[in-house]
Amino acid sequence: MGIFGIMGGTFDPIHFGHLILAEKAIEAFGLEKVVFVPAAIPPHKIGEVATSAINRLKMVELAIQSNPKFEVSAVELEREGPSYTIDTIRELKKMGYGTEAAFIMGFDSLLELHSWKDYQQLLEETKIITAFRPGYPIIKDEQEWPRPLRPYLNQILLLEAPLIEISSTWLRVELMYGRSIRYLVPDAVREFILENNLYHNF
């Protein structure tokens, strides 16, 4: 059994930026699959999640339905209280997704990784796949990395991907003002949002 990818987030809503990153990670590193894991209450976003867990899960399901290498897991939604990435990764391994995992994350999140719970264990047990985001300088020298990450640089895989600067926060604002999000999210997701009047009163 090969290495599998994990992409976590609130997916509030999921958009093409998430899907491009996952697809390119599979291509670049030969991942067996990518498991999307919607977060219930991310510890760093308590009070900021705009949509119910059931709606966010449904949007992910709709977004990935045409890709056989994409899966979704409700493991964090079924867990009580804040969810921590290290616990999720260990649980997914126990559930048989694979023995080796790679966590896919944006570069801005990676630079904050040392503030996460048990980040050392996370880096010891898991590869990190990250892509430089627009607006962030490309790090070429080891000394430019945050000091806590330097011992684990062999665990960090840099991904070249066509990153598009879409954020879920910006999409929610667009929807709040009744603006179009066509070509920013999959059509099935857009239709679900409009049919259920999501984010209208965000």
C-alpha cells in the first residue's frame, strides 16, 4: 500500500484551489489517493466557521465526485471537541487508508505549523506537501526556514502547482453580496450553495 494524501480544512466552501493542489500532489508524488477531511471546529478557527458541518461535507462530496482518486472522510466531524491534525492522521492510518501519509497544506499554514499541537510528532510521522503561495517569497536557504522546522526539512516536499489566489473567506463575501462564484468552485458546489441559500446572511 502506497502513500496517501490528506487535505484538511473547513472547506467553507471548497473551491478549485483546493482541488488543483490535491490533483497536482497526486501527480507529483505518486499518491494513491487524497482524502479530504472537513474539520468540525479547527482549533485556530473557533467562532469563524460559517456553515454547518453537514453542508460543508456535502459540498466536498459534490466537488470530488468525478475523481476516483479523491475521497472524503467525516472522521473529524464525528469527533467531539476541537480536532487536531496529528490525531486525524493516526486515525486514518488505523482505518486502513495507508501506512504512510502526506499532509497537504498551503505554505502560509506551514510557516505556522510549529504552533500546532504536537507538531514535532506530526513532522516525524508524516510528510508535508506544500506549495509556495503567491505573495510569499520562495525559500531557498535552510536558514530562511522558521527555526522549529529546520530539523524536519527532509519531511517537507515542495510542490510546483498553478496556484490560484482564491480564499473561502473571499468567496463567502462574494456570496453575501450576491456576486457570481462561477468558475471559482465546481458547478455542483455552486448550485448546492445557491439552492440552499448558503452564506447569504454571513
